[in-house]
Amino acid sequence: MKCFLIAAMTADGYIAKDDAHSPFGWTSKEDKKRFIELSKKAGVVVMGSKTYATIGKPLKERLNIVYSHDKTFEGVETTQKPPLELLQELESRGFKEVAVCGGSHIYTMFMKAGVVGKIYLTIEPLVFGKGMRLFDDEMHYALKLKSAGQAENGTLLLEYDVDFPVK
């Protein structure tokens, strides 16, 4: 089972101003196109309930899974399973790839579980000054740059392989 993170961040390293800030208002058309293409190819998107709330509806043509302790949402599956258990269950259902779409806590949980093989990162030419980081806890992983592209507006589209944890 392949599992990747997909995220957009500002040049100063923030994925949002706060947990209610939607990524759809500030990311470039290149980021949106990439997100749709990669997440539809995967067929499954996984996110936290706050990230889902910023979207407000299920993403079409994808199985939407939302981590939530106490909420249910129409048109999505909710879970509290550890990442490895969730991926094993999805694989048993015939899925081969999963896109982890945020937020910080969910990105951190999947990275620390050691199940992420790739990170697709968009760096937008914006500065927030403060906000939410990609990860919400300390970790050390080596990444290998697989590809890098630049849009006309200065947006960087990066693809990394997650190599191994660094001690």
C-alpha cells in the first residue's frame, strides 16, 4: 500500500493561518490541479475533522476518510484507527494508494507511524508570519528530492521520497 502526504505551505513554512483557514483560498491553480490529479489517482483521501470542516463537503471521485473522535459527516467514513491498521484495512478493500491531506496532527501521526513513502509539497510565494506548521511534533526524516518544478507565479512543486528516520 502506497501512502503519501500532500500539502501546500507558504514560503515561511505555514500550511494555514489557523485550524479554520481553508487552503482553497490562497493556493495557486497549479497546486489545486496537482492536488486533484494526485488524490483522484490515489482514490482515497485521509484528513482530520478540522481539515474536513474547511473543505465542507466530500471530495468527489474519492473515498473520503476523516479522523474524528465524536463527529460523523455525511458522505464520508470516520475512523480512529492507527495509520498502519487503517492502511491494511483499505488494502484489504482493494485500494492501492492513499493521499494524506492534513492537518498537522494527521500528517505527524502518519509520518511517525512510518507509513509515508512520498511527500508532495507545494511552496506558495506567500508569507503568513505565523500559523500552523506541517508537523506538530519533533521528528527527523531524510528526504530525497525526486522532482521540482516552478510555475509562472513562483509556486514551487516539490516531490520527495521519504528515505528513513534519522536518529
